[in-house]
Amino acid sequence: MAVKQKYAKVSKINLKWRIIGVFALLLVAFVIVLPSFVNKGINWIDKKANLGIPDIPDKGFSLGLDLQGGAHLIYQANTSLVPDADKASSVEGVRDVIERRVRGGLGVAEPLVQTTKVGSDYRVIVDLPGVTDVNQAIQMIGETPILEFKEQNNDAPAQLTADEKKQMDDFNAAVAKKATQALADLKKGMTFSEAATKYSEDSTTTVSNGGDLGFIDAQTYPEIYIWANTHKDGEVSTVAVKSTDGLSIVKRISAKDGEAEVTASHILICYQGVQGCANNLTKAQALAQIQVLAKEATPQNFADLAKKNSTDTGSATNGGDLGTFKYGDMVAEFSKAAFSMPVGTISAPVESAFGYHLIYKRAQSTPKTYDVARIYFKTKTEADMVPPNSEWKTTGLSGKQLKKAAVAQDSQTGQVQVSLQFDDAGTQLFADITKRNVGKPVAIFLDGEPISEPRVNEPILNGSAVISGSFTLEEAKLLAQRLNSGALPVPVELISQQKIGATLGSDSLKKSFNAGIVGLIAVILFMIIYYRLPGILAGFALVIYAVLALAVFKLIGVTLTLSGIAGFILSIGVAVDANVLVFERLKEELRWGKSLKSAMEEAFIRAWPSIRDSNVSALISCAFLIWFGAGFVQGFAVTLAIGVLMSMFTAIIITRTIMRLVLGWFKDEGNWAFLGHKKAITNEQVK
């Protein structure tokens, strides 16, 4: 009796496209993992064909403390002056402040800041990858958070004195003389690169590239762009180009088309709950209003409608004019609509995170960008001599006068709020501030950064205030926590520090990389020796697996640590498990006398339940490690989980697709290349 096949037939065309898909996926992953090699090819093409293909940005892998080097600091929080009920939340507030300090002031992109309790003591653990100046980090972290209340600064800007103006003019005259000398040297035969090395004060360009700024547009260097737009490749300016911050001798190198730009106006109707909306309309009411406006709007009356109806106060006064912008300058929904509609038309209502828009597209163009080099001479402006007024000025009210901030709820509307309670001195200061700022914002700064800018609705004289807005519960908790971190006296004391050198981290990374390569090669050799041709195919799939996993690490920003790399290397073994199950089953199917194609399809179908169950078990373990673990344990679990998912994909999809292709080259059912199986078992032998 014939046995009905359980597997789906795959046509040659379908198989062809699957193979193309596998190689396309591999190419994309390779570009993500090693963009520097791809950029070399792009640069070579640009030089030969002048196509202007942009380089692929390379952010690199995010490395943890043990690989990148850095500092490991442990602080003990002094909570002796804090009520017991507030200790945990106040320490969390300090943790939040420390994290913002190290991200901003130290430029650490992936710090790890955690709180822990040892007995009755509260501690803050800080890991700072890439930090070289540990003393600076200690000094910045150890400061008690500073909370300040500020009001808008409407003071007239300071004017230059006669002496300051003379100093500025003398300095700029000397700079102009220096630029004239550089121009003279160029006329005498000095190369542009030599002149840039000798004279240029631009820290963004290097000596080795001859002052090359790369491709610029009208927004980045407007004055230089205007000059380049009227000259040819290879030309050098005969006079210095003036800009707001200096003088530049410019050389145009090449030109190419830049990004498309759209010039448009819009009418915005926002509604309750969307970002930055002071409108009382519901979503349905806003939609109804924008639909009415859509019927009325024409290119001729659009500006008048925007002035009368748009809730975007920034553009409404200009008739909704948004100027010229590139695709990514606006939110995705707005950009997609604006760039897809014809010039001179008005869109249907478009919904975004800000409400409903009507868009009037006035123009679209693709401006040129120019690769230019410059010799830069910095001049001084009035702002260099007398800094401009800050937007905010101090009021004298600080965290010292704030008793406590807490999450509250409006008794009538149920809206989440943050309540503030000041002491006696703070009550008087706050009353004076609110009296003179009715209808204006009063900003709250923590460590010099604004964390909230509530508007004063009426004078507050009793020392109790609430900050209301479209808060979620979590947002209100975070704001209260930050306010308390500056109000409650919680100094921290460094009790342990450890510096991990970059050399040690580099050595660990090199050893980890070598271990991964050796492990991968060893596994591939074993598969080839034991399983022959299927082993070669599985080895190719493993290489794809490794590239795909690394691409995912880079795309989602996984911070690689030694434990994380260990998880990745372990997942290589997991990736092999699936192939072993399939190939052992393939052996059995071939021994039963089945054809290569039938045996292969049956092997994958029958091995799948075991592969699925084992990998799901591993993923469950990873989930628990991520949920309950911390730090390096989580890093191990994340990389292992990603590796398991990638291994299932490569073993079941990629290996199977490649084997289907290769099977078409073999017709001998007992071909030695496929596992060298023994003679088929007959029914009599089974009996």
C-alpha cells in the first residue's frame, strides 16, 4: 500500500525565491554587522560613478563594563533624616538623579544604576562602561541633587561696553588678516590640504582629510552652501566666506542629489489626551471639526482657515506655514502623507500623536548637496563677549523649602496630579512667585535640567499646590520621585570603587571572540565529518545563524558582556541540537528505503516536535532568568534567548531550504554523501 506524503510540495520557482530570500537576508545581516566593509565598496563606487550613495552609519556593538572597561562604584545612602516610610522612594529618586547625571554629564550611553538594601542600609550600585576619569564621575555622582524653581527671564539683554566692543573688533581684524595670509599662500602654490593643516581652526575636521566637511546642505552650513551652489567642482573661494561664527576659505569637491524636501502648511485640531493639547474637544469632536474644514479648504483660503482654527499656535499665526522639511523631520504619519500627495493639493484628515491635520503641500524639491572642504577661522560675536540671557532665572525657591511631593488625585475628575507642600519660608516665596506669574509657566529644575514647566492658574498663598496635566500614574510617580530627590536630604557616600581598564576589557573581548570562532569551527567540522554533505549544509546555516544573531544584537541594542557572549556561544550548541535531531531521523528514514527527498521531508516533520519542546523549555528558562535575575545574569539570558530563536529559524527554515535545493542534484537513493546509510531494512527483517 502506498503511504500518503505528509509534507507540502515546493515548486522550483518557489524554491528559487526562497533561496534568493536566504541570501538577501544574509546580505542585510552582513551589512548591519560589518558596515565598514560595505562602506568601502560604496566609497569606491562613488568615486568611480559619482552616484552619491550615502555611507551606512555604524554605531558599533554596545559593550558592557567588563568588555569596554570603566568604573564600578557602590554608594551608601544616608537616610537618617528621612522618615522610614519615605526612605525607599527617596533612594529611588537619588538613583534616578544619578542615572541622568551619568547619561548627560559623563556621556555614558548604557550605565547600569541599581538600588539594593543590605540589612537596614540602602545602597546604590553604579556601573559606568567606557568612563576613563573615575574621579570626575565620583565627584558628579556624590553631589546632593539640586532642586530649583525658576521663572521666565524677561530682563533686557546686556549691552557691550565700549572696551568689550573694541576687544571684539581687534580680535576679528586679526582673524581677517590671518585668512588673507592663507589666501595669499594658496595663490603662491600651497595646496589646499597643506593650508588647512597650517591654518584651519575647525576641530570637526582632521589634518589628514584636508579640511573635508563631507556633504553639506543648506541647513548645516547655509553661507558655505550658497557659495558652493554657484561654483564648480575643484574651485576654491578667492575671498573668505563670512558666516555668523567665522570666516571660511572653501573648496568644492563634488555634488550629488540630497534628500527630497517638502514645503507645506497645515491645520491642526487636537483633542484631550494627545501630546501638548490645551483643547477641550473629544477625539470625535476634533474629527468632526477637521472634516468640516476639509470640505471648506482650498489653496486660496487655507492660510485664513489655519489662522482661525488651527490649535498649533506656533504655525497658526503664519497661516499654518511649516516651512520646508525633510521626511524624518515630522512624525511618521505626517511625513508619509506630505511626501506622497501631489503638489498644490490638500490632504484628507491625517491623524498623528498631536491630533488631526489637514496638509496643504505647496512645493517639493530635491536640492543638491555638496562635498566641500574649508579652512576655518573663528571670529567673535557679541554673544562670545556677553552671553545672552537665559530663558529662566532663579527665584530663590529650592528643594530646601519643599517638604514633600506626592501623587494625588482630583476628587471631582479623578485626574492624576502631583501635590507639593512647602515649609513656612517656601510658602511665602511660592506665594510671591505665583502672584507675579499668573498665566505664565514656572519651571522646576533638577540638577540644571527642567523636569516640569507647570502654568500658574492663580496665586497660591497657603503653601500647597498641585501640578496637573495629562499624567499617567507612572509619569506622576516619576515626577514626584524626582521632586523628592531634590527635597529630601539623602547624601550618598562612596564605600567601594573598582576601575576596570580598557586593556583588560579588550583582552576579554578578544578571548571571547576567539572562543566563539573556535567553537563555531569545531562544531562545523564535527557536523561535516559525521554527517557529510548535510553537515556542510548545516555548517553554512550555522554561519548564517551567527551573522543573524549578531545583527539582532546590534539592532535592538543588546549590551554585550562576558556573560552575554557566553550565552551566545552556548546557543551555538543549541543550534546544532536541531540539526542533529533532523539528521539522525534522516538516517532512519533512509534505512527504511525511502528516497532522499521523501526521507528529508519526513525527517524535518518528525524531528520538529522534539526541537520545538527543547527550545521552548530553554526559552522558558531564559524568561525566568530575565524576570528574576539582574545585571550579568539578564545579559546571559537575553543573548541565549535570541540565539535559541535564531537557531530554530536557521535549522528549520534555512537548512531545510538549502537541502531541498541540493537534493535536486542527487538521484541515487543510497548516495554516500548523505550519511552513508546502510542497506534498506525490509519488512521481513522487521518481522
